[in-house]
Amino acid sequence: KVLLLAHTLLQSVSCVSRHMSRITLLSCVIAVALALLCAAPVAARSVSLSKVPRDWTLIGQVESETILRLGFALKQQNVEKLQQILLSVSDPDSPQYGHFLSQHSADALTHPSPQAIGDVHSFLTAFADSVSWNTAQDIVYIELPARIAMRMLRTRFHVYEHTTGLRLGRGRAYQLPDEIAERVSFVSGTTRVPRGRSA
């Protein structure tokens, strides 16, 4: 929720903005917005495993009946509109200056559409018996055997072992159908091997 973070950050910055020139303030706002937009995740059509940290070692392939827990994070909508609001509430010459959105309003604006939620739900329930949504309904979790997960994500899962003995099942890459990739930012429990022990 990159732009929501920017919106909150600029609420804090506004208390010192009276000591800044209009050009300086707008320059800061635009820089923050563009930097955060560049950091925002793109459609998860095809994602590959990043470099494995030194304290993890590839052991072998995950057994087919190993249960994997995966999380599908849905893309936000109205991101450009939120960006426009972010700029206007931070511009001293704008009628909206200082009128920051509440957290509830910002969440409602960017929440995944009912169509996106329905499409992802239908896709996942074709492979898993049940799904579990978080309270905000922007991340959905499933648990399923590795053999089914590999078919769903068109990948192979392998076991990586940490120097402490902790083992994780991860894929070297994954792919989603185009229509689902457009709805999903990323899939957790797939291509990320964490630094340290935390999974």
C-alpha cells in the first residue's frame, strides 16, 4: 500500500510545511510520490527467485504431498486518483490543501474491486478446497499440497535449509494466467528466501 504510506507521511510533513517555499514543498511531494510509485509492485505474471542469501542452501525438491501455505496479495485500484489527491492536499495553492483523507477513506478508495476479488477467489478454489481472506480482503491465503501448487503456479518447489536447520519450500519462479496476474501484486511463500530465520 505504497501511496497510502506516502499520504500518511505527508500528513506528518504538513506540520512543518509553513516553513518551506511552495516550490520546495511541491518538489518534495512529487519526489516522494514518484519514488513510491516506482517501488510499487507490478502485475505478477512471471516472477523469479531473487539471489539466495549465503546462509541458505538448496537441499532438493519438495515432496509432492508437502503442504504449502501461499498468500495472494491483490493489486490496489484508483492508484492514480490517490496520487492526484496526495499532490493536491500538499499544494498550498490547492483548495484541498491540508484536507487529508482518513485511513478509512483511503482504504475504501484503493480497495481491490469486487470483480478482482471474485476472479482470484474462483481461480484459487479451482485448486484448493478452501481459502482464507484477511480482514481487509486484499490478501487471500490457501494451503495445498506441493504437487497442486506446482501445477497452479507452473513451477517446481525446492527445499532450502538455513544454517540453523530451518527448512523452507520455495519455487525458483512462478507464473499466473494473464487475467489473474492483472489482479495480483505478488504471491508470498513462493520466490522469496528471507535473510535470517524468519519466514
